[in-house]
Amino acid sequence: MLSPFNDEYFMKKALEEAELAFEKGEIPVGVVVVINDRIIARGHNLTETLNDVTAHAEMQAITAAANFLGGKYLQKCTMYITLEPCQMCAGALYWSQISKIVFGAEDSQRGYRKFGVQLHPKTEVKSGVLEEEASSLLKRFFIEKRNLN
């Protein structure tokens, strides 16, 4: 029997987090952290809400997952992110030793790969999962933001 828990399933959960960010006027990036097909942490951008440039979705989720696990390393965990991480978040993911990241939309302007940032050597990366859905949410956010100004 096929498990309903696959990359698309968990990316949809990350997209739900991104929608929450969108509703708050935050750049719509969402994250879930999974271990053994169980979501142990969720996060979305809170930089405007908290007036904190480091309050990215990934940073929120890393802290929540580490608290849940009772340790700073996220080995055996997968993080599903709607947008390619920036270099700050990639650095934090490196130090967390997360086993896998899966992201939706690429960030050709600010994504970690543009700057040559490396993740932990044991971290597996998969990109393009529900990319169109993630990209369209981001585009809609910025179109609406421009129209309000």
C-alpha cells in the first residue's frame, strides 16, 4: 500500500503555512519539519510581525524542531520549504545537520545557491516540488503589495 505521506503531501502543508504568512502581510514562505512521516514543527515568515530580519520561516521551524527533539541537531529530519532558503537560513540548516531539505520555488535573486553557500555534506536536497503553486503565491503577494502602494 502506498503511503499518503510523500513530498507533495508535506509541501502542501508548508504551503498552508505560507498562506498564513500571506494573510499577515508577510512574504509568503512556509515550512514544515518532518521525522518518520510526522510533522514536528511548522513555521512561516514573521519578519514584519516581530520586526526581526532573522525571523524567516526556516529559522522559526529549526528552533521549534530542536525544542521538540530536545537537541540542536535535526538529523533524520526533512524540512519542506516553499522557497529556496537564503544564505542565512542555509547556514543555520548547515549547523542543524538536517538530513534533507525539499523546496518548491527557486530564488534566483537571494537563494543560497546563487551565493555558493553549502549545506552540510550529508544533507540531501530536492527542489521543484509544487514549484508552480509556491511561485504563484509569491507572485500574487508582490502584485498585491505593489498595487497597494
